[in-house]
Amino acid sequence: MNKQPKHVAIIMDGNGRWANLQGKLRVKGHQQGARTVRDVVEEATNQGIEYLTLYAFSTDNWSRPKDEVNILMKLLVNSLKKEFSRLVRNNIRLQSIGNLDGLPTPVKDELIYVIKKTKNNTGMILTLALNYGGKEELTEAMKAIAFKVKNSIISPEKVDESTIIEHLYTRNLPAVDLLIRTSGEERISNFLLWHIAYAELYFVKTLWPDFKKEDLRKAIEDYTKRERRFGKTSQQLTS
Ligand code: FPP
């Protein structure tokens, strides 16, 4: 049996379909999705999860209709404002990964404010992936390393896994133990490519706005029953 996962990452999918099924506008799906975020963050804290990483906005999401992008950005600012005191109460530290400079100023400002105000909290680390793309993250890391090699700051022989990790947005996150994706889609969609190398994948048909605290508990329970071999045989692990 595995212990509780230390790092849980979630691809929150299905807001739009949830709204369609209810005959509502997509914005309603995102609003309900934001409520789910609140419940899941609370439950992850109760479950003793140390790191929770949420895919809130990918680099590909800019290609959605402009109105929807604006609504998502507004929802992010409002959620950060609304949930700030709850984060503080629960001793949660907020951080973000992704290209913050590409975000609208109000989102960036609010995010920086909450990150600063919660930086000394010692409980769960909640990471929002915003304007995030896994391939972009790796490309930026390669570029920075190439630059250092060119300027003789590091020698090519010395480049190893830790050099790459040090140059990622996710440098201070441990490897993902459990990756959850809602809505029945079974894809990674450019999320945390490096850190999911050995993650256990959990796909569930529930649409994100319908995902409940109990569903998170189920995913964690499923994880604890799996055997993680990291390339070894089952026998090696038990002997
Ligand atoms: C995927 O559903 C969801 C998103 C692209 C955005 C996630 C945003 C939230 C849950 C709202 C607020 C977030 C925070 C952190 C407060 P989709 O629109 O792709 O759904 P579909 O595939 O059914 O169309």
C-alpha cells in the first residue's frame, strides 16, 4: 500500500460540458468550477496533502473566444480576492507556475499580492498553473541552460537531471504522485511534463463542477492501493 500522495495535481476539465448539459452559458460552468476548487482545496488540506497543483489556464486557452478568456480572468481575480482569508485561515501558501508576464495586469497583481501575503504559511502549498505549458517550461529551461553553457557558467558534462529541475517553473515542487483528470478525457494536455514522469494517473468521468470532496477521497484511496514500481519488479519491492 502507498502512503497518502504528497503531491496531487489536477486537470480540472468539463466546465463547459457541465453548463451545456444544464442549458446554461459556459460562464456558469466556470463559476461552479471555482466553487469546486474551494471544496477540493479544503478537502486536500484535511487529507494532509502537502502539495496541490491545479491547471487553471494553459498557454493554449488563449485561443478560446475572447469573451470566455475575459470571464476566466475576471473569475480568477474574484476568486483570489474572495478566497484570500480562507487561505490564510487554513495556513495555505499560494504560488503559481507559468508565464506570469503574459497575464492581464489585474490577475498578475492580485496573484502577486496573495503569494506575498501567504508566503510564510506553513501548511499545504497550493500551486496555480496559469498561462502554463509543459513544453514551454522545458523549452525555457533548455534555453537558460544553453545560455549558461555558452557563457561557461556550467560545463555541458555537468548538466544532469538536477540542472534541468533547477531551471523549471516547478523547481520547488516534488514529483507528482497522483494526477487526476476529470470529465472522461484521458490526456495530459501539456501539463507538468517533467514532474509527472512516475505519477499515477487517475481519470474520472465526473465533470469538474460536479467533482465533490468525496471524489477526491476516492481518488486518493485508489492511489493508496496501487503498486508504484519505479522500474523495479514487484518481487524486488516486497523482498
Ligand atoms: C476546463 O473546462 C476548465 C478550464 C479551462 C478552466 C479552469 C477554471 C476554473 C475551474 C475556474 C476558476 C479557477 C480557479 C483556480 C479559481 P472546459 O471549459 O475546458 O470544459 P469543456 O471541456 O467541457 O468545454
